[in-house]
Amino acid sequence: MMRKRKVSSSLRAFFESEPTDKRVLMKFDLLEELEAAMATGNTKKQNEIAKKLAAVTKEIQSAEAEQRAAMVAAIDRARDAANDEARVQKLCQAFELCCLMQVVSNDDFGGGETVDHAIDHKHAIAAALDAIAPGRRAALAALLESPFAGVRASAAAHLLNANLLRERVVPLLQEIERNVSGSAGWTAFWALSPSDHGAWLTGEAGVTKS
């Protein structure tokens, strides 16, 4: 029999990340307060909380709408570029922005529609680079030096998906997967094949069969 594996502390960190935006945290607090008011039948308190909840929800929705609009605008600028070289540069800039918006939406706002838009935009940008000329997706390699783990992880994932720079991007993704929680860590996790995950994740280090 094989000894039962324990979930590593690093893997557990994936599941413990929570939104950090103060408006989202306020919304969670208000929801808890509303539940308590409903449990006690305090109608006046329920109405007060409901008004605050509506206001903070509107703020969150406005912020998310601005994020989605920024991504669309960046892609439009790339489409309007004067030539292929300028288009490649602007597509990479748009890709970087979409990565950042994905991280903010997922890690600060707790996910949602904006994350889906960011992911779709990144795939569309990678396809647009491929359409310019074979191998043009390799331009995303410039983002591997980004100070933001989410940007590095996404760029590496899309390069690996096209079988580009594997020797460089696999170790980078492994490092992010091992050390970064939240959106960036998940991006690295899903980009790597099962054989590329290390023992830190599976908990197999030191496991023996008997």
C-alpha cells in the first residue's frame, strides 16, 4: 500500500487566498450584518444595511466596468497600429494589462465576469500575434521579466502552450506555482503538465511503497 499523502502547506495556500479590496471586504461584512439583523427580525437595521450594501455593490460594479473597458481600449489601440511591428508591441502591452486586470479582479475583487473577459482577451491577443507571422507570439517573452508574477505566469503559459521557450518558461512557472498564491499561482498550476509539477505539490517527497 502507498502511504496516505498529506496536502502540502504550499498547496493549501492556493485555497486560502481571499479578496483584498476594501469595498469587497466591506460587502462581506455587510452581508454578515444583514444576516444577523434578519435573524433577530430587526427591520430597521435590515433597511439601513441594505442601503449601504447597494451603494458599495454599485462602487464595485463601476470599478469592474472600468477594468473591462480598459482592456478593450488597449486591444483597440493594437488593432489601429500603423504596421505589424507597432501592432506586436501594442498587443504585448494589451496582454500585460489584461494579466494585471485578471489578477486585480481575482485576488482583490474575488473573481467574476472581469476575470473571464481578461482570460478571453489574452487568448485573442495570442491568436492575433500568431496571425501576424509564425513565431510572433514569442514577443510575449519580454513579459517574462515583469515584476508582477501574474504577468510572468500568463506570458509563460501562452508561450508554453505554443511550445515556445520551454526550457525557460517551465522553471519559471514551477517557481511561481511553488511560491505565489492567488491568481498567479493558479495560472502557473494549470499551465504545467502533470509531469512538470514538483514533489512540493503532490506531497510525494519521502513517500515509499510497502
